Amino acid sequence: MLRPGVQRLRGLPLRGLGLPGSPSRPFSVGGHEGKDNPPLPAETRWKDRAETVIIGGGCVGVSLAYHLAKAGMKDVVLLEKSELTAGSTWHAAGLTTYFHPGINLKKIHYDSIKLYEKLEEETGQVVGFHQPGSIRIATTPVRVDEFKYQMTRTGWHATEQYIIEPEKIQEMFPLLNMNKILAGLYNPGDGHIDPYSLTMALAAGARKYGALLKYPAPVTSLKPRSDGTWDVETPQGSMRANRIVNAAGFWAREIGKMVGLEHPLIPVQHQYVVTSTIPEVKALKRELPVLRDLEGSYYLRQERDGLLFGPYESQEKMQLQDSWVTSGVPPGFGKELFESDLDRIMEHVEAAMEMVPVLKKADIINIVNGPITYSPDILPMVGPHQGLRNYWVAIGFGYGIIHAGGIGKYLSDWILHGEPPFDLIELDPNRYGKWTTTQYTEAKARESYGFNNIVGYPKEERFAGRPTQRVSGLYKTLESKCSMGFHAGWEQPHWFYRPGQDTGYRPSFRRTNWFEPVGSEYKQVMQRVGVIDLSPFGKFNIKGQDSTRLLDHLFANVIPKVGFTNISHMLTPKGRVYAELTVSHQSPGEFLLITGSGSELHDLRWIEEEAVKGGYDVEIKNITDELGVLGVAGPHARKVLQKLTSEDLSDDVFKFLQTKSLKVSNIPVTAIRISYTGELGWELYHRREDSAALYNAIMDAGQEEGIDNFGTYAMNALRLEKAFRAWGSEMNCDTNPLEAGLEYFVKLNKPADFIGKQALKQIKAEGLKRRLVCLTLATDDVDPEGNESIWHKGKVVGNTTSGSYSYSIQKSLAFAYVPVELSKVGQQVEVELLGKHYPAIIIQEPLVLTEPTRNRLQKKGGKDKI
């Protein structure tokens, strides 16, 4: 018989079970609210001017206020519409973990945990931080592979992480049913924290260091001024701010609409269950580690003498709060919850009871069903927004508790120092654009929530919401012939199907169905001629009387002469590589700039900001969606294209890195003699609506030469053999161009004082600590992808940045950063792949000479060198 207000996990379906709280008196799973940390008294002060106004008093916004004030910024103001923690913070389960499947976010998790460990001592506020560790459970062989994959990606970070055997798992978590468990991924120091108490401690610290936290103070209007400042209106008065930061949680869309932005965010309902005391839990001598059953798709932790567990149901069953997107968040919503729905999560409840049998006789005391905010790809949006000066965001946090501390520090450092402290482009709010519709956001949020615990393969693709409106003119022609990849809204061929071979998306940690077809495409380009769709490139037109002067200030390379192209890099003030672009000087003072698809608005924002700061008289236009791009590469590329144009394409007339406007099959194109394959080739920029006609003309003209398609996987193998660096892998905001081997493109002696020049001179004078090198290694059925650990004499000494199979030498090939003393050609190291250490050797780069170099040596009679 069930006691009043309590129901058992197995038996009656539960609906509408309320919490012991109210909108003004929240239930806090850590149990501290109202006891150790009463609500802070309201501020009576008001300021007319602020350096930074933060909108939103959840844990993320309060953390930013704390970090900015502690770092010495004066006039930090936080405005909260109701009370601190209202929204998603107060009802969060509070999990903290060092683990993240990505690379850069590990640093955010690390910084959060290190802050939380010392926050109580610093502020005098109890935070309810428990650190019993956590274990991810593998019950299938592919999960064990995933753990091995994640181990090599963690080895070169500060985070402790281990694969542990079933015996150790049972010792640490004796309540488990061990029948299916093969291995565990263990992170010491993981655990959980009381979200309310954490926020109150951060708030106390922010006030201690001088920040003003004002609530209730809903923002009713935001108006940008011509000088880049903002007028912020509230019922309590107006305020002039040098910058604003939208940290408004599930109200972030409303704040965005005030400034003309549609932030791609949607609230989702997330439920977790809290049990009463369980005798077997109470009898334990130490707290259980947090458990994550990946196949069961739930987390489980100890809550006092009971258990708390929260599932992530499938995308078909999960519940979006989509009415909030169309109609807005209900006025006054702050510390309310949704009606619980145990039916929706019952299969996960069953899985949890099988894995932890004591749950079968446990009593439920609470089911929490509250809103959390999702972006399409589950990652938050953090940083300055393109198109609006001094408008920053820290929004879309599906896991705000573990991100709050680290993101507060990251954003504070960026705001204070003018550049991101480390690479975190996966959180760039500018990764989304006009193509990110509400329908797309809803479809991706469903998928992302349902895929919370899916196996994380390399080269992962997710298919919900695709294609977007952003398809090239070739999409319909090619979609049935290839495996497409998603790039900033675009569909781009990764590899092409071959007759009789397995088609479709077959992810794996080892070589899979694309391996042989990519080898065929590699040979196609090396021996004949291939065509690739490069339309996702970001493309900008810059012109005006100050255009040359602006680019000379932005880029470390010299400005190319009219009719020529070069590779140029934008550096940060500290001399790190912010971006890599090709710069084509089309006519006097008019330039075409090309960047990677994932960097489009990331790079455009930087260029626009510098143009405004320096008062340059220029016109900057984003023409990414207007132009299609076809790459034609291989020894027969010239022969094929010459059939379609009257322009002389001979080597002496159309030189390497030259750019010309011409007609190909009577279609106007801007042709640049350049190819990321390193082979003879051209990139043909044309009106997007002409893509299909241009492609068909080229394919028809190349029949005699055996022309065929190739995709980005083959291009990656080709560029690695030529030792071409890639932005985001070999270079980013964590690296300087000297250690990345980009000296050829950096002109420290050019007259212009380009951004980062002085820092780079200092870096050069002090000497490098590490270098990028090229490695070859013989493996079995696995190839490096990037971010694997490099070992030497039993220690991790570096990391790979990208890798592939080399179809020319039939070995694996990788770029890697290693200490300078280990960077000489012939040095032997080891690369960790799926739990094995493979011997590797540093080689003289490039492995394969580029076509222009081979051509030049041939003309000099250097066939032996070739």
C-alpha cells in the first residue's frame, strides 16, 4: 500500500505529482536553500552607466558578473526579471563532470569544477558540492571502443580519466547488476552541486567584488546607439551600457527579438525522479559515484539516503515546449514546473531498475519536470554576435551548472582582453545564420535531446532538419550519388558511391565503407581529373578607398597584386591564429575573401569590428549565398577546362595563384588557379544558379579524360600529403603561426603594423616550445583523426591535430604538436589509437610535393628530386 503523496517506481503510472515547494519557495535537490543560504537582500542602488550589463540571473549570468567584477571591471550590472535562479537553474539536477566528448569544452568543465571546489571558502557560502566521482557504463563492445577513443582524446588534458574493469565498478557501486557490464569510464572529482546554493555563492562573490545585481528588473527595451553603446530600459529606469550580454536562459529569444535577432533556441521538458530513503543506500559507508548508463540513456546519483535519476527519452517521445517559441514564454513564469509524465520515461525507468535493482522497491517522493533550453546542436552559444556591435550572448545551456563557472571565466577573459582565451569555435553564436529556421531548430533539438547518450563516432553526421534552404545548385544532381556532410547549413559531398560497394552512412571507430571509395577518388585526382563542390566556402567582397589599408592591418601576409591571390592569416593581439583566408585582388581596391564554411560569420564579425574600430572607409558584403564554387583538379584539369574557354590556361599565361574573370561554357566565372588538393587545379566562382549548367558542361567536356567526382574526405587525404594546414585543426586561437609552420605567410618585415605583429616578434625572440610535425605510422584498421595523444618514453608529450590514411604510401599520416626537442625528422614517438600505442616517425614534409613545386623542379631539370 502506497503512503499518501508517495508512489512506487513499479506499478501505477504517475502523473501530476507535485513538488514540496511553490513559485516563491523552490525545491532544491541539494536541500540547502532557505537553510544555509537564504536569498540575498535586494539591491536598492541604481546606476545610469555601466561597462557591462548582463541580462539574466541564472547561474551562467551570475558567474559572468562574478568573474568580471573579480577581474577588476568597474560598473558590472546584472539585471534579472524576477529573482536569482528563476528559470532553469533552480530545478536543475546539478551534475558536474570533467568529461566532455569534445576537446575544448573539457577546459570549461575543468575550470568550473576548480572554481566550485574553492567557492565556499572564498565567499563563506555553502555550495553543497559533492565529488564522489562518476562512472560511464559500457554494456556493448562498441561502447568499449568509444571509451578507448575518448581516453586518447583526454590524455593530453589536465583531466583525470580511466577505463576501469567490472570488478572495480562493483567495488565502487555495489548496488549494480553486473550481468551486462563490460567496462566503465571513470572520472575522479565528478559529482553534483546544489544549483541554488552555487548561484547564491557566485552572487555573494560578485557583490563582494563590486558588481550590482538588480532584481526584479525586467529589461523592456534595448536600443543600439551610433557609438556602439546601448540604452537599456527597465521599469526602474534606463541605463547606458558599453556592452550587453544576453544570458537570459529560456527568455533569451525575447531579448534577441528586441534587437532584431531570432536566436535558434527552444525549451525542452526534462524530468528526473527522486526517491525516498533506500535502506541499502543508507547502509553504504561512502557516497556512490554518479552513474551514467549510456544504453539505458539516464544518469543516476545518490540524493541523501535515496537516489535521483534522470532519463533522456527518444526524440519521438521527448517533449518540446514549442508554444514558447511561437507565442513567447508565459508572463510571470519563473519557478514553476510542468506536469510530470512518467509514461514518457517508463522504458528508461525499467532500464534503471534492471541496472540498479534496489530501485524496484523504492518510493518516489518527487518527479521534477522543468524547462531547459536547447540550441539545435545541444551546445550553448557564447561570445559576440555578428551584425550588432557590443552585443554578446551566453545562451542555450542544456547543461548550465557544469558550464557556468568555466563560461563565466572564458567570457570575462575575452571581454577584458579583446580575444578568446582559447579556441571554442564550436560555441560561436555565429555558427548559425538565416538558414536556421524555427522548423530546423525544433527538428534538431528533438534529435539532440534524444541522442544525448548515443555513441559518439568520429565523422559523425546527424540528419534531422536536413537539407536546409542552403543547398548548392548541385544538390539535386549529386544527392543520390554520394554521402553528404553538413557544413554550416550546406550539404557537401563527403564521398561518392561506387558500383557494387556498400553505400550510406556507416559510422565506425575503424575504417568503414567509405575507405575504398575515397581511395578511388584520391587516384582520380592524382592520375586524371576530378570535380568537387566547394560552394559552402564563406565569401566576402571588400572594396572602398581604405580596403587595401584595412586588409594590410588585418593580415600578417602582404596584400597580393591585382590579378593575384594569396593565403593570409588574421591574428589576435596575442599573436594567435584567428582565421585563415584566401585573398584575391580582383581590381584595384576590390577584393574577394574566401574562408572555410564553419568560419563564415566568425571571420566576418572580426573584419567588420576592425573596420568600424579603425574608421576605415570600406564596403563589406557577405556574398556566400550568392556564389557557387566548383573545384577542378588533377593532371588533366587544364585540358578539360581549355575546351570550354577561349582564355589561355597555359602555365605561362595563367600562373599559379593568379585570378581572372572569364567565361567557361559561356558562363561568367572568377577563376583562381589554386587547389587544396595540391594538384593542378582551379576554383571557379560563379552565380549559384549557374552551378548545375557549369558542372554538366565540365563533366561532358572531360569524358575523354575520364573525369569523375570527388569529395571532402579525398581532399583531406590529398591536403595532408601536401602538408597543407587546416584552420581549426593545425591552427586556431590556441596556436601561433610560427609553431604551426606558417612562417612563409607571415611577413614581420612588412611596413603595416598588423594585428598581432608585436606579440609575434616577442614569441619569435623568446623561442618556441613546441612545433607542428608530420608523422607516419603503420596501423591495422584504424587511422588518426586528430586530438589523439602522442607518447614518448611512457609520457604524453603532445597531440595530433588531424590525420588520414595516405593512399600513396599505404600508411596512416598525421599532423601533431610535439615539444621542440622532439620535433626533428626521424624522431620516433607513439600515437594512441583505440587503446593501442602505434610507433610513429616524424618525416620531412611534405610527403608528396605539390604540382607547382613539381613543375618548377621539372623546368629546372630536377627530375631526380621529384
